[in-house]
Amino acid sequence: MLRSAFVRRALALLLACALPALAQAENGKPLRIGITLHPYYSYVSNIVGDKAEVVPLIPAGFNPHAYEPRAEDIKRIGSLDVIVLNGVGHDDFADRMIAASEKPQIKTIESNANVPLLAATGIAARGAGKVVNPHTFLSISATIAQVNNIARELGKLDPDNAKFYTQNARAYAKRLRKLRADALAKVTEAPNAEFRVATIHAAYDYLVRDFGLEVTAVVEPAHGIEPSPAQLKKTIDQLKALDVKVIFSEMDFPSAYVETIQRESGVHIYPLTHISYGEYTKDKYEVEMKRNLDTVVKAIQENRA
């Protein structure tokens, strides 16, 4: 996954040498910016306002974890000027789409360039080389870094609107910081070292770290892959042994075995959203992240003692 990101950067460098310095949209028209995931639609929409068009690569309603490129979606890339990528493993389908499109050398923006990354866990960690957890958009801190990266790179492509993009990115980041500050203010006393949490899916490490928490156990071997009966028993035994009090589950993709875990281990279940399903909207990230932050606050308040 990191190798593909490296290859894209290398190609981008070669193209930068071969093409004019500014890769603006043709005929002075507003940029058409492709995005791969719901959080990035919100990021880019808040950055560009009415100065550019934001275009999802895949339609609403598709699960990005299971998505397979379709001809009509690949064709859409031909109308784009640039694509904003997660680039560290959550949107690898975009590499295949770009390669098969009429613009295999389209400009891409790696949102997570210079963003500190956590290591992957479970099956995802068994690849060659260093494999990272790609769910950076579930952290306010990492999101702000990505928003700044995206605004800066879009400003290079569209210098006439660079200042506008920067101002919008700063205003958006300010709102996101307030979301986080408001949530943290509700947790007047930090959880002690004995407060342990687990997750159904490895997405939420970034989110709980914003509260100073570490994920003790992850139930699914990989996203969407339910544990075998033997793995489930092992997980339940682990939760009991470690006295885990809270499990954060998936709101968007519920799993039938969660009730079994709750019944057998006695943990309390709190559903979070992955922000990767439903309609693409400008405010989706803020709305769903506020829900996530409120849920984590509730879990801490109800289980801290």
C-alpha cells in the first residue's frame, strides 16, 4: 500500500518536470476534483466552496471496502482534473480505476502526506513491509492535517483561488477543533489506566487516541470478515481477562455476533460511524464525527468508575 503511494509520487514528480508548472483545468473552467471517500468529499467541499466541483469516484450507497470498479465510474475520471486520495490503504481501488481510465497520469493529491500513521493490526498487518492503519479521517487532529495538505496542493493547481482555499481550510479546521474541544470538555476527569476499550473494527484507534485511550483488542480479523467461532471465543476470553469495559461497534455495518460478545463478556457496546456510507454532503463529516465524539464521551462517563 505504501509502495503504490510511492509510485504515484514518483510519477507525479516526472510529470511535473514534463508538463507546465500549473495543471489548471482546461479553458479556465473551475477544477473538477475527484474524491474517493465520504470524509474527503466534506473536506474538499468546505475548502473549495463554489470555486470548484467535487465529484465522487464511486456512487453513494456502495461500501468502499467491497467496491469493485465499474466501467461508468472509471469513465468519469476522464472528466476530472485532479483526484484527492486517502492514499494509505483505504482507497486502493482508485489505483485500478486510474490505471484503466483515459487519464492514467491524472494529478493526484495524497491527503496523508506527512500525517503520523498508526500501524495496522490483524490480517491487514501481515503484508510485506510496513502496513499502516488508513483510517486517519476518524481523528480530528489527522483530519486537520489532511485539510491543510489538500488546500495547499489545490492552491498550486489553482493559484487564482489559493488564498480562498487557505482561508476556507482555516475556518473549517477551527470548527473541527471546537468539536473536539467541546467533547473533551465533557470529560472533566481523564480515564485511569485500568479503563480499557476494544473495537469491532480497527478503524477507531485514531478516534480514541484523541481522548488519550488505547485500543486493547480488535474483534474482526479484517474489516467485514467475521471471526470464526474459535477466534470469537479467544476474543471473549481476552476481554474478560483484561477486564475490558467498552466495545465500540460499527453503526454502518452491524455484525450479528456483537450480541454474543456482550452476553458472554459483559462489556457495554457503543456504536460508532465509519463515515463511509450514505449520501455525500458538505456537512457529513462534522455531523457524523460529532456523533462519534459524543458516543466516546458517553462511554467514558458511564464506565469510568
